Amino acid sequence: RNVCMRDFVSAALLRSTLRGTIAEALYEQQVPVPASAVVPTSDTIRTFHDFARCYVSAHGATAQQLLATTKLGTREETAFVRTMANDFGPCLPEGVEVRLIPSDIRLALAEGLWKSAAVPAASVAEGSE
């Protein structure tokens, strides 16, 4: 019996949703990033995490504003992400068609922001707007 879930026996969700939601909370609470959570960076964009790292390094203030001014799954979030979309190009893999869902972008950026806190301040400041 799980007190938190009450009468529900189980729950299912995407791992990326869980990761991003937890990362957003850790970022908001300013929980330090453990060294084991820091992944070596690469200039190659292969994963959604690479996209997020790239975008946060170039547009950290905008990513922060998305988290600070919108809530997950809202029209405001969708509208804000649409305004951000013009800057996504350099952080997307070349020659691959992608479908971006605003909430997925938010959650990936939340994880990217949290992990960027482990990078020396000078490096983050150079990439911020």
C-alpha cells in the first residue's frame, strides 16, 4: 500500500517527464548538482539532452524565463516556446525532421538549466543572453 497513491495500484509516465519534472524542482530549489550528474559536453547534437544543453548555453536567460513565468502544460507555456523556436535551429541535428512538444522542451531545458549550475559561473555567463 502506497499512502501517496491512495487507491491507485500503479502509475506510468515517461522517464523524460519524470526526469524533467524532478530537474525543474531541483533547479527551483537550487539543489547542488552532484558530480555524477554532470555529463561531458560534446558539440554534436544527438539527443534531446544535447539540444537542451546547447540551447541553455546560448539562451540561458530565456530558458529561465520560460520556467519562471509559465506552468507545465499550459497555453502560456506553448506560446512562450513558440517565441523561442526561432533560436532552436543551431541546437537541432542537421538533416533530421523533428517534432517538438512544448512540455518536452520545457522539461529538457529544466534539466539543462539544473545541470548548467555545475559548470563554473564564467562559462555559464558567457552563454547567457
